Amino acid sequence: MAKKTMEPMGIFDHLEELRNRLIVCVVFIFIASGLSYWLLVKPVIDLIAKPVGKQLIFLTPTEAFMVYIIVAFFCGIFLSSPVVLFQIWRFVAAGLTKREKMYVLIYAPFSFLLFISGAYFCYAVIMPVTIKFLLGFNTESLTPMITLRSYVSFVGSMLLGFGLVFEMPVVILFLTELGLLNPKTLQKQRKYAILIIFIVAAIMTPSPDVISQLLMAFPMLFLFELSIWLSVFVNYRKNRVLSQFSP
């Protein structure tokens, strides 16, 4: 755990802090995954199978069991996300000043809400459109036979990807509060950010089709533009506070 002294932490102190945070995250994910295996896996599979009309098959005797493990792991990550995000913020806060640590207490809850919002947005808006488009190639001579493992991996990757993508505003605002970013820099680097967004969308989408990549890129572009305006507000508030205390 972080030392309670006011002395700066050395490299080994940071490594020990990181190790302790990782252990806590792994333990919580392991426990949550175990509980999910017994309580949530079947309802979750039935829920995510709705967009394809539950037309899922498994090809080997062990495939269904392995899918149960994968689903339990994804559920464990989502259930443990408050703890994981809190540990990440605590690790970041270990190298911050007292004032900067206050920002952690403010932004940590919002990071969890945005993560859940991103996953829900993916399931409620993006997944139905994507599945409908991809299954639209069905003809009399082409019958979709979607395996359980490939479909669950596809959905899980999309949900996790959108959950992480929705963290963008919190990260940008937090860096703005620390003075590491400012609105002018974000606006100046917009064209590079757009390029990076499309590259990230291509990497994070589990399927190579353009539609899935665009459906992830467009929300990222919106969140980036929203982050710029929020950064403008935060920067304006900081400058106003500093001007009140300046001689």
C-alpha cells in the first residue's frame, strides 16, 4: 500500500503499489467470475443471444463449457469494474498532490458510470444494428450457422471496447485538471486524434467489416468533441480560480 509519509515515492515503491493494486483486482475478478459462473452465465447467454434469435450452435463437446468460462470471466470483469477502476485511480493518486487527489475522488465514480453506459449503449444501440446488417447477407443458399464461442467473443469484445471508449471524457478532463492537456492542444491535434480514433476502432472491433468499425468510431469522435468543450469549461474555471488568488 502507499506509504503514509510526505516523501516522494521511489520506483520500487511505485512497483510495490502497482503489485498490490493488481492483486486486489485479480482477486475481485476471480471471485466475481466464480459467482457469475453459477448465477449469471445462463441468463446472460440468453440475453445476448436475442439479436440472433438464439440461433447459436456449438461444434465440439467442450465448446459450450469453454464459453461458460469466457462469459463468467467477462461478467466478473463488469461486476468488478468499480473495484478495478477504483484501484486504478488510487494507483494514479499515489503520485499526486493533496489537491490533485481530490480530483480522483470526483472523477472515479464518473468513470464507472461511463464504463457501464458505454457497455449498455453498445448492447442497446450498436449490437442490434451490427447483427442485423451482418445477418442481412442470408439468402436461400446462405444460411447463418453462428457458433456460440465466436458470437460470445464478438459481443464480449464489443461491450468491453465501448465501455473503455466511453472513459475518454473522464481521462481528458482529469489530464486537463492536472494541467497536462488544454483545449488549444486538443483542437490543434484534432486531425491526428481523428486518425488515431479510426485506427483504434479498427483494432478494437472483433470483426473486419467496415460497419462495425464505423459504429465504434462515430461515438468516439462525438466523445472527443464533447471532451474538447468540457476541457474548455474546466480550463476556464481553473483560470478564473487562479485569477482570484493572484496578487
